[in-house]
Amino acid sequence: MAIQAKITSKLILASGSPRRVQLLDQIGVRPELIKPVDLDETPNKNEIPKKLSQRLARQKAEKCMKLLAADPAILQSDNQHIFNILASDTVVGVGRRILGKAGDIDQAKEHLIMLSGRAHRVYTSVSMIDGVTQKHRQKTVETRVRFKRLSNAEIDNYLSSGEWRGKAGSYAIQGLAGAFIVNLIGQYSNVVGLPLYETSSLLRSVGIDPCINWPNHVMNV
């Protein structure tokens, strides 16, 4: 009598962000596949920052699912695994204004001037598509961040570093801009790009328990 192989849950990350890969690694999770998706991230008319992060995270997960469906060999190559899709999107907001990824250095400078000496909010939405039920789950986290008042020299030197490129709000809290942060209310990992508590909860909901890997986990640093 043949013994049926145990079916295990695996993760597909719909993001090419090395920061999100590192954050998952921090909690002992390494995606089976990294499948970045491209989206038009232009806000809809009157769309507020929180709603934008929720919409984009969901659309990234859904688009990843469509890409995989168009290449069924990826999912059907191994019938011992269930593949679940994780997507995330981070948006920086000053009031109702959305500070996205700057298109050029002038726009990045506008963002930093706007953030200087004031508080802003960082919203990250995490979306999960269950590989069994195709059910979509989502969690959204808000973190409040206050910048020090930035001098012209600090702004110019930060822009010269190039660290602002590809970052929501034109800064990376885990990098040089950490020196700008006066205080933070909420999750630090949320500002980096993936709130770890909520992500862990979503992973467990599809049968992926990060702590199982901890005894043998060596973090990539």
C-alpha cells in the first residue's frame, strides 16, 4: 500500500524587495519562490494613503496569482506542496497627501522638506492568498514617525547618497535616514516594509508557522 506524501504549505513572495526578504528571514521564513510584479502605483482620485496601500497589496497578490496561472508548470511541478502568495505595499502619508517613490532627485528633495520637523504616517498592507481556498486575507498597519528638523546640508548629503531611490517617502529608516528619526509610535518593521507580527499571523493562517524553523535557523545577515 502506497504511503501518501504529506502536503506542506510553501510561500511565494510577490515582491522583489530585498528588505522584505530580509524581514521574512528574520522570523525564520524563506520563500520557495520570489515573483515580483509590476503595477501602476498611481493613486486614484481622492485616494487616501491607507486605502492606496490596501489596494496595491491586494492587486499585487492577485496579479502574482494570474502570472502563476499562466505558467502552471510552476504550481503543478510538485503535488506535495500548496503554494500561498504573500504581497505587501508601503505608503507614506502626510495628512491625505501621498508621498510615493520619487521619480527624480528634485521630487525626493520636496519629500524631505515636507517631512522635516513634522510627523507622518507609514501604512503597510500585507495580503495573503490561501493556496487551498483562494481566499484573500489582508492586514494593514499604521506607524507614526517624526523627523527632526533637517538642515539644508543634511538634505543635500542624503540626496547625494542615493539612498532615497525606490523608497516610499524618499527615505529608508533602516539606513542613513535613521539619524533623522526623533520618535516612532508603532512597529519599526512596518516602516521598513513588512510588519512582522501581522505577517506571522497571516502565515500561520495558511499553515506556515515561522517558529518551527527557529531551532535550525541561521539568519542571513
